[in-house]
Amino acid sequence: MMQFFKYSNLNHCSLISLAMLCVPIDASFAIAEDHLATATMTYAEPQPILCNGQSIQLDGHAAVRCYDWDGDGDLDVLAGDGAGRIWWFENRGTENQPRLAEKQVVAAGEKSQWGQRHTGVAFAQILGSDLPDLIIGHSKRLISIHENIGSAQSPVFEESGTTIEVQDGCDGRFDVVDWDSDGSLDLVTGSFDGTVQWHRNTSSKHEVTFTAGEPFCDIRIAYNAHPRLIDFDGNQQVDLLLGLNWGSVTLYRQVTEVSGASLDSGQQLKWTDGKNLNIRSLNGDDTTPELVDWDGDGVLDLLSGGNNGQLFWMKGIGFPSRVARIKELLKQYGADLGEQLRANDFLRGDVFGCFQAIQADLGTNLIGSAAREELFASLAPLAKVYAESFSRQHFDLNREPHLPLLAAQYWVVLLESLPNTKANRERVANALGFEGGYRTLLVDFGVIFVDNQTATAEHLDAMIRLLRHIPASTWDVETITVAGWLGPALQTHPLRSRSGINIFDLPLGRPENSFASDSPRPGVTDVYLICLAHEIAHNMLDTVGKKNRPDLYELKFLGLAQAAGPHVVFQSPPSKGIDLESTQANFLRIGAWNGEKNRWREAWLDYFQGKPEFDRAYSRGNIQFFLDSPQEAFATLANQYYADSGLMLEFCKKRWDEGNRTNINQFLLIAEYLSEGKGKGEFFQLKPGGKLSVESVEFQRNAKSRIAQLKSNHLVARFHYDPDGLVTSFELANRQNEKK
């Protein structure tokens, strides 16, 4: 299914990247949105793009884009080579079977070569008329725009164009998109060193101008970053596909944060077996992604060139074909599936790849609501029809080592196929036949517990008691696995879900003291449950909280900077991490480093090792560990807060009185986050065997909503803060003594 776009809407393409679309002049060619092809995260093995039955071979490089160049309603191919030229391959085939004619050079007047290096091309309306203009990246750091003075069927371009200077090493790696939604197409450029920049379009009626490049959502991944801007998931927001030197393509979806539009951490496109897509052995580096429905089946396909001048296409695999393949394999192998998975690597990759591909499309919202209901209806009966593979049971890991993970992957897909509501979770639990604690975890918390049916009823009850006292809006965990009860299959085919954690395979009752030796008393807790609290805390401030409580997310790093001392310098804002250059200058100045780069790591470790002020700057260990692993800084606080919150507060006061003024900020960080800004919270005491005591805590807040006073059953604490939110005074008393 070809994609079309009205010229009259070209100035509003912040929602859909023009470089993705066929663009006929006649508005009658426009088709309804519900007929547009859908994207997928999963692709079949590469095939060469053919011209006259032969593989295409360009000079030195190939950067590919698809447009309806001649206005005849089908996709043609434009490709920049490695010697300054752009080539047009006319499509003389059909919607389902494109057939490319011999290449023709693209010219602007008499000009048919732009430098002698890698070139890239876009075909989009930037200048005066409604016709799409020719935009060429070339000569290392130049982009030229040539106005279209022809017609929709026969584009003709002025030889004298406008040339813009962009970042060094761009070499044709660019795209056009209205990123700031002001109605004008901006430039987004990649580069050899991996930096991606945005150039805002500031043109007037009389002059084409773009701003100097500024960082594009801080994307920088070496080498040969080749950007492609599209609305990948159809949610009316521009996303980024980034082709990289190493043969891979990463999708960065747009997210909206307090500070404005940004991009998420990225997901790599996949092959059909669930492995990361990579064409480096075929294209010789420098992947140049394009996304169009090349074969007209309603699913977008991936096209790419690279350093060797060849062009490839990879068929997009939509979820209906995945479901059909799953049912085919189940029918073929039936009750023998578990043993066959153990013996047949290809089969294992096939069936796991099908489920994981569906999960990837669900996770990126590529399947609409009606289709999700169809998916659920199609997959739900498998739990009973093939109960030996998909029901909750204890599998023999020697005979059927992969079935616990395959069943869990099926459960995840079924859960994610429906909107995340309690009513829908009940539908899933009913379809799967979940009972007891497993059902409660799924229905009440949205958690699939994957343990090969090994946990005891006591394990499950204790987990549920703990989770009921973790505010639902502060964490997001869909799967909990226990690797020790699942065997080595978890390494070969890890469970893919929206979010997941792994915990220890331990009995209840194993004790652990979660407090340092200078604590007022031991804080002995249960290892199994405190591990659960720790891992869930990983999915709190650094994930959910980063979006919902950015102030506390920054405060975490501000607290790390305080604990690290004056010689370790953080960037601004501190969440950007350590300013290495300034820190190294300080270490050199005080004699903690000799300036030799190969000795830096040794100097860094020596600076913190064996120094009490750094051993006690963080409540859970030497600050150096948390500077190197900031992702552990918040999660580890849960070990103390859930083991014994009151003791943690007393412990922080003891260290405060001894001159260690940083620990209390760590206590307040987790207390603030779990309290969600409310006037009440909870203190915990978690003992071996899963014994959990909970008491209500009252908070009084100051004008900036920070905790100014805390009252538990036994303790009362008061705090004052500096403007940044770090504690300047800390009083703690026993409530009984205070009454006297």
C-alpha cells in the first residue's frame, strides 16, 4: 500500500516526515489514514534491490530514499552515491512488485555532481511553490536546496540553489522535518562521529536561512549516524530512526517531558528470531535507513544502502503472520514442543522470535486497539488447547528447559495485548487459569511472576504484603523472574516485557543486616524480600520518577555530588553526570593524579579507598561505588528503608552528629518519593521470614513542599534546607522524651 500526502499539507509535516511519503501533485491521490501501512520492529533477511534484474551497484556509497518522483502513484528510488551524484530509479512495476528501470542521473540545470564525496538526498517543499524541492547533502558539511520549477510529473530544478553549512562530517547524513511544529521544515543532520544536530528553519519570503546546529536530544553514538525522522508508531509525534556504522538501526521514540519534547533511550530493530538487526556484513558499514511499504502488503519495510554502494530491502513482518506461524508450529509439534525446543536451535529461534516480535510491536504501540482485541482473541485459547506448553506448571528443566520461558513470553504477550486495567488483567488471568498468589500478583499489581512454579505459598503471601505497601504510581514492573529457578534458558532467550526485574532464588528467612557496623543497632531483614524491594526500587525514581518527579531525580545527583566532596565536579544539571575534565583538573591540582590518562582509573579508586569520610558519605557504602554506578544510588536506599525505616533515620542522625551530613538527604530522598508529596507516609520493619510491620508517619511540609517535620509512633524529626533542597539542620527526638 503506497503512502500519499497532499501538497497543501506540506507545511504541517511535523507529524509525518515527508521523506517517507509518495507526494503526487493531484490531491485526489490522497488516501485515508486508516489505509496507511503500519510499522513493525521486526524484519526478514535482506534482499538486494534489483534494477533490470540485477543488484544495484553505485560508486563508493549508497544512501537511499523513496518518493513518487514522477507523480505516477508509485514509489521510485533516489540514491546518493559516494562521488557527489544523485540517481533516480524509476519504478515501472506494480504496487506489490516494484520494478526499477536503469538509473538516471539527477541534475539541477546543468549541475549533476555535488562535490566528490558521499551524498544524501531529500525531496520536500521548502522554497516558494507547492512542488517538492531537491535537497542534497554533500561535500562533507554542505546542504544545497534547489527549487523545483517543473511539474509534479516532470520535476525540473534551478541550477543556482541555496547552500547551508552544517556540522563537519555530515556527508549527506540528514533529513528534513518540522521538529518545532512552526510550519517550516527544519534540518536534522548526522555525522561521522555520531553527533546529531538540529537546524531550525528561520526562512523568510525572501531568504532561506537555518540556525546553527544545536544538539538534537543529546543523541551521539559513533560512528556514521544517519538520521531518519518519521512518525513510526502513528501517534502524531516525530520519532527518530538512526542508522549506525555497525550495520544496526535504532528507533528513538518521542516522549513528552516537563522540559519539552525529547527522545527515549532507544530500541534496536530486530530480525525475525528476535536478535538485533545487523547488515554490516552486507553493506560494508554506514547503514542508511529508509522505511516504506516496498511490497504493498500494508506493513512498512526497511531499505538501506551503505559503504559498498549496494541497496537492500528487508521485509517488515507484521503480527498476523507471526500469529499464523505460532499456530503452525504448535500444530506441527504439539505435546513434543518442549523436547523439540531443547534439540532444535532453529525451531527455538523461530517460536521465541514470533512471540518476541509481537511483544516488540505491542511495546511500541504499533498495533491498534481493534487489532489488539483480535490478537487477544486469537492467542488466549492457546493456554487451554496447548496446556502442556502454556499453562502455569512446574516444568522439568532437564527435559523441557525452554518451556518456562516460552510460557512466560506467551503470558506477557497476552497481557500486553489489552489496555492495562484491572478488568483486563482479570480477563488475562481467567484465560491463563492463574490461581492463588499468582493470580493476585497479576490482577492486583499487573505483575507476572515467573518462577517455574517453585515459590511457596509463603513466598507469594510475603511478596503480596510488601507490594501492597509500595504506592502503585511510584513503580512499574511487569515481570519478576527468579533466574535460579528457571535454569540456563533465561540466558539464551531472555524474557522480553515492558519492564522486568530478577530476584534471588532463596527460601524465606535468610537473614541479612542491611546497616553498616556504626549503626545504632543491627537492622536484620529477609534477603529474599529485601532483594524484591531493591529491584522494584530500580524501577522507581530512575524510570517512573524521572518523568513524574524530575525534581527528585535531579536531587539524587545533587546528593551524590555533595557526598563526593568538592574535588568531584558534576555537570549542570547534575543528572548529566560527572564533569570529567574539571574533576581531572582538580585531582591533578591536589596531587591525586599524575596526569597520565592510563593511570586515571587507578587514581580515581585510590582517592576514595580507605577514607572514612567516603565510606560514610553514603548510607549503603563507599560513595565511589555510587558515583560509578548511579543507577544503584536510589535502589540501594530501599534496603535500609524497608528493612527498618526508623532505624535508618536514627542511623542518619548518628552520622550527622559525627560530621557526616550527607546521609540524611538520602533518607529524605526515598521518604519524599514514596510519600508522593502527601502529608502521610509509612515506616517499615521487615524481619526474616517475611514479617512486615508498617506504621503511619505524619509529615509537615514547608513552603516548597519539602518535609519540614516527620512524626512516627516513636520519633519526631525536624529539617531545614538550603535553596537546592539539601538539609542544613536536623533535629531528632524520641516522642516520649519530647512529651516530658
